[in-house]
Amino acid sequence: MNEKMPVLFIGHGSPMNAVLDNSFTQTLSKSTETIPRPVAILVISAHWETDGTFITSCDMPEQIYDFYGFPEELYNLKYNPTGSKKYAEMVAA
């Protein structure tokens, strides 16, 4: 299967959207029904203050909570993606 993947920009909005059921989360969930299943997802974050641009390429990236003052329900949410050195190297190239 050689389907072309769409390029999507998805701004997350409030971190609470990770635990809410609203029109934004419903639309985002429904959108996955019309696109092929990806083999990798590239996430670009502006939540860092660094000198330079960096690419994470570890096999098990660490979940980082970079927000404060939200309900405990949000901090209990765990996301454990697998990394991909292969795709990280493609991005770096």
C-alpha cells in the first residue's frame, strides 16, 4: 500500500482537551477515520527555550509536563510513545 499521507497542523489548544469530550476533541477523533494510519508522527514543539534546534531520537521519549495548575486528572494521563531513530535521522538530514 503506497497511500499519500496528508500533512496536518493540529494546535492542541488547552491541555484540558486531552481529558475533555467537546467539539474539538470529537472532530479530532473523527478525522482519523478518513486518513491512512501513519507509521510515524512528527511533533514540533515551541515549548522550549534553547539556543538552537534539537531533535529527540531516543527509543522511549520521556513524557514532560510543562504546565501547572490543572486538575489532577490531567497529570495522571500517561502517554508512552516509541521513538524512531530512523525517522529522527531523516528529519535531521
